[in-house]
Amino acid sequence: MRDDSSRPATTSEIRGMVGDVDDAVVTSIRRTDASPAEVLLATQWLHGGGGLEDEAGHEPHGAARAVYEILAAEEPEEL
């Protein structure tokens, strides 16, 4: 049996976690091959102001970090 924890997130899973984003953003996230857990971590980290750490006590890295950077680039600039 396949371990689903490492499979890439689907388009519908990504949209369910990150909300209403452009198709290009979803495509960029899919290209990272991030798992659903990594997309969720990146989303939580983004909305938590960057203070959320993973279980190892470090900032998200790898695919989760890549997803975070994609999402952060889409956030409106604060004045």
C-alpha cells in the first residue's frame, strides 16, 4: 500500500487549503510536489505571521518553504 503522506497535493486539495487563488499560483504550488501536509504547514505559517514552527522546531523547509514563498508573494503589501 502506498504512503499518501508523501504524495503531491492535488489541485482541489491546494484550493481547499489556500483559498481563492489564481490558476498560476496553483500550478506553481503543484510544481513543488508538496504534499498536502506541506501545503497546510506553509499556509499555517503564512497566516501565523511566520512564527509557526514544524515538529522539529525549525521553520518550514523544502517544499513547504517553496509553497510559503509562492503564497507570500501573492499577499497584498501592507502600507
